Amino acid sequence: MNTMKLLFGLTFTTALATGLMAGVFFAFSTFVMKALGRIPAAEGISAMQSINVVVERSGFLVVFLGAAVTCIALAILSLWRLGSHSGWFVLAGAAAYLLGCIAVTMIFNVPMNNALATMPAADAATATYWTKTYLRDWMFWNHVRTLACLLSSGLLSWALRCS
């Protein structure tokens, strides 16, 4: 297999993975978190705590981290192709995912999830944190992740057209 076919396949696979991640985050932004916010706080908190446990042992993590690995590989490979339009689109797509999804998740969403995990779901202070802070802040950063993944998928797809 020649290098161009390998690069095409890696870019195509990564575009699909980042698009899939955009869809997951879009679902949380548009209805999952809104639904959890509509039910009694203790139930919403318990559900989110369960989601955060299950997500760590699911196919989500494979795609989430797998896309990060392939984005790193693509970013490195794109450095040798910056003379072409596709090289710049690949680099921008990889950066969008790594910064807007991976970094945002690790800096903002994961610490909020970890904090929520330590709180008793039926506690009044937890309910206040849930309704006044967690839902608002977690959703904001999830919107950022959604847009970053969508941008990444679009840029990587466009790079395929330019190659």
C-alpha cells in the first residue's frame, strides 16, 4: 500500500470518527441533558453519574481516544504536506478535534463529572450544584465539543476532496 492510500484511509476513518463524536455530543446538547434537567434533581444526578461510569467502559471511549490518536498521526503527517491545500485542512481538522474536543473534555467536562461522582445524588447541596452550575457549565462546554468535532469532520472531509 502506498503512502497516499494510507493517508487517504487514515483521513477518511478519522473524519468518520470525529463526525460520530459530533453526533454523540449533539445528542447530549439537544436532548439528553435537557431531559435529565427536567426530572427531579436526584434522579437526573443519579442518571448522569451512571452515564459517566458506563461511558468509561464503552465503545465511546474507543472512538473518542482512537480519533485523538489518528488526529495526532495526521497532524504529524500533514507537516510534510503543508505545501498542499489538503495538508492544511488535515492539520486544521486534527487541531480542531484535539483542542476543541480532547482538551475541552479533559479541562472542563471530566473535572465536573469527577466532582459530581463524589456527591450524594439525594443531597440538597448536590441538587443546587446540579441545577445552578453543572447543567449550565457542562452543557456550554459540550456545545464547544460538538462544534469542534463537526468542524474537524468537515475539514478532514474537505481535505479528502482536495487530495
